[in-house]
Amino acid sequence: MSGNGRASLKERLLESKIFRSFMIYSAFRAVYGAGILVVTYLLATSDQAPIWVSGLFLLASMAISRAIFRAIKRRWPHLA
């Protein structure tokens, strides 16, 4: 808390469970999303895989990312 007894906006945001959850989810999506983009690019430019494989991979990755994030929240509930 600041000297006048009121928390600054930054302090209130960092104490907010919703804001922390949003920040953790954003960081997770940034790292996971970068990996997904690389794999999708490799699949899309591969001569051996048809283009629809990239679409299936993206659909599967959406479900997988939700499951991974749910597991993260269960493992470390104080973070999210």
C-alpha cells in the first residue's frame, strides 16, 4: 500500500485474481501459440502432408491448449 493508505492501481491489479489469471493465460498462449505456428507452418509447407492436415492440427491444438491450461490451474491454483 502507498503512504496515504490507498493501494495504487498497479498494486490492486497485481492482487486481483482475475488479472493474474489473465496474465498467466496470456503468457501461456504466447509461448504455446509460437510453437503451434511453427508446427503449422512446417505442416503447411510440407510436400508430404495435405493442406487439410494443418487445419486438423490447429483444431486439435485448441482443445489441447485448453486441457493444458486447465491442468496448470489445477497444479498451481494460487497463480490463476
